[in-house]
Amino acid sequence: MSSMSAPPGSKQSRATLSDFVKDNSTLITGVAAFAALTAFFSNQVKDVAIQAILPGFTLLGSFVMAFELFMRTPPPPRHWRLEVFEYVLVWLVFCVGWYWVETFPSLWVPFVAAIVNLVLVLTPSILLTWLFGIVVRHASRRVHKHLTEETVIRSQRVAFFLLLVFNGALYLWVGHKLLPHPVTLKLP
């Protein structure tokens, strides 16, 4: 930031809010515009599919620009108004994001459920494959000294695939057994 840098050898002055706004005015305007577009698209667009997706993209744009703006804040010492502005910026983007999450649970809840399902199937497979790799490496050092690292990695890949198939089948079987007892989630 050219207006906030002090000449070499002199005492560094505190960064001020006016200098920061002057140096980043277009980025600040962009964050405000994308936050406003998120609120506008959430309330004014009548098509349900577009009303859920378009605000998500403008919110993502707002997050990216706010992160860039946050990263451009000068290091301390800063004036207290610049510190307050930094906190307000973070809360503004957080509140717009929270509004979007509250407004469109039909969009993000299935996505989170898919991620949870993926984690439930992948995590045991990954952990058991890692454990299998440790056992194979230990056994190759003790018993079969001729096993190469490539052979160990191949055996881990086969074990991972078999464990993934087994965990997927187990997950489907448990889901089938629990089907008569559905779990209901109440969303606002």
C-alpha cells in the first residue's frame, strides 16, 4: 500500500482507515455489490432453481473478494477504526452467508448429507488401509525381505478397493435394516 508505507529509517506510522479505503475502494465496492446481489437474488427472483443457485454464486464471489480484502489489511500498528472495519467486514460476510444458509436449506442439506455419507464410507476404508500398510511393511521387514515398496503400495491399493466395497456394502445393509425406522430431521 503505497500511501501507508513510511520512508526507510523513519518511525512507521499507523495505517488508517481512510488510506485503506483509498487503496482498496474498488474491492470494497465489489464486496458490497456482491453482498447486495445475494440479498436481491434471494428475494426478487421468482424461479426457484435460479433463486437458490444464483445467490449462492454471488455469495461465493462476495466471500472470495472479502477474503482478498481481508488479506490486504496492513499489519499492526493500525488505527482503531481500521481494526473495527476489519471486524465489521468479517461479520458482514458471515451474516450474508448465514442468511443464505437459513433461506435455502433445500440446497445445502442434501450436499452436507452426501458429504457425511462419503465420510462414513471412506473413513474406515482409509484408516484400515493405512493400518494394513503398516502391518505389510512390518511383515516385509521381518519375514519377506524381498518385498519392494511398489509391491506394498499395490497391496494397499487392492486392500483399499476391497475395504471400500465391503464398507459400501455394509453401509447399504445397515441402511436397509434401519429403513423401517427412519430418522426425521426437522429443519426450520
